[in-house]
Amino acid sequence: MPPRLRLFYSLLTAGLLLIPVVALYSELAKRSDIWWTPPPMAPSLTESQDRVEIYVRGKPLGALLNEGKLRITDETGSGTLGASEISLRFNNWDRVRVTRLPIVLFYAAACGAGGLLVLLIATGRLAYRGEKEPVAA
């Protein structure tokens, strides 16, 4: 393959390689701290019992709230804390990361294959050399 064509195809393949490289970079560069439950959508303690249990000194928080054993003190005085006053926020980063894994692996494979193709074209390893005639003995 003439050097000019080899350079052209190398640059073309490298340009096409930028597509999965940019996609992979954008997937990996996303912030991991944005996957918390938004405060207005935070579930109450009773709604989140299937995902979390909170214990205070070895006793379940819900039981302590129902018995009225937890008090809170602020500027206006002190009062008993109720179950409706507690809400929880969850970090869903682990679930988001699992759903993103297949696409990240696909982009990584495309980057590897594209890099290999650029290397093969740039070094002239993909050039067609034709068939050689067998040597007569």
C-alpha cells in the first residue's frame, strides 16, 4: 500500500476511533455523587424498611420512635421525635454502575479494536501482497 494511502486510512480510522473514545470518557467521567435520592422524594422510615434498618444502641429506630423515647432539642425547646419526621436518602450509585457496565465494556472493546486497526494500518500489516507462485522443485 502506498504511504499516502496508508496515512489516509490511518487518519480515517483514528478519526473514527474518536467516537468510542469520547463516549467511553464521558461515561467514566460522570460524577458518582449525584445518584442520591432527591430530598423531596426521600422515603419515610416506614416506606424504606425493605432496604434499610437503623438501630440506636442496639434497638430498632422505629420501635424507639413508637415508644416516644427519642427527643430532639432545638431553639424552640425539646420535643418527642416522631416517625413521620424522619426520612432517608439512598445512594443508588451501585445500581447505576451495574446498568452502565455493558455499555462501558462495549466502548472499551471498540477502543481496543480501533486502536489495533490503526496500528495495523499504520505499520502496513494489512496491505494485500497477492499470492505467490509455488516454487517448482
